[in-house]
Amino acid sequence: MSDTDAVKEFARRVGMSAREAESIAQDDPRARYIKRIGEAASRYSIVAEVVSSVACNTGYRPGDRFVMDVNGNFISKLCPKRMCVYLVGQLTVPAALINERLSEGLDPNQFHFMRQVACTDCGVEREGYGQVGLKVSVRPRA
């Protein structure tokens, strides 16, 4: 599928107008992104796994997993029922880095910044309440 065809299909799927779709030129980095993320979508998932949990009010425990598609959308049936904004909000940068690597045709697991993140609570030892840490990776879809 060409970049142009990928943009047209994306535009149709998300309800973009023809004029909006035409504003994305073939040499626009967004066209490359749309094409390559579309190709990766059926092959990969982003997984954030709890690696540490101390006094978590939401109840997360090591081994709990948050599974997203490559666009950063949570796949709710594969995630804990309760989603803490102070934790899942920390996944924005890793998801964006993974998206960038996929759109450039690079190994999505070779990002070096924010491979692990923690909720915004600083933890009991720093006068907070608790803290949860996540490790983020890209895994082949089952």
C-alpha cells in the first residue's frame, strides 16, 4: 500500500474529511507515520508491566499488565479494571517514542528514554502515600 493509499484509508477510518486528508502530502512525515503504524498495528502491542508496587491505593501488584495497541489505545479487556491516572498518564512519552521508532522502521524496543516509569506519587519514604513502577516494551501480538 502506498503512503497516499494509507492516508486515504486512515482518513476514512477516523472520519477525516477529503480536504483534511489531502493536506497530508506524500512526502509529509505524517504520511510515513500513518503507513508504517498501520503496518505495525497487526504485529505489535505495547505492554507496560508493573515491576514494583508499594502501598498502591489502586491495588496494582507486580505482574499486572496494561496492554495497548501501537497507537497507545488501551485494550481494556487486557488491562486491570481500575486505571489510575497518576500511573497510566506516565505512559505518554514511552508510547510516543515507540510510535516514532515504528514510523522510522526502527526496532521499537530500542528506545533508551523512559523504558521504566513510575506513578507521580513519590512514595511513603518521601512523604507520599505509595508508588508503582512500570516497565514498558513492545511485544509481538498473540
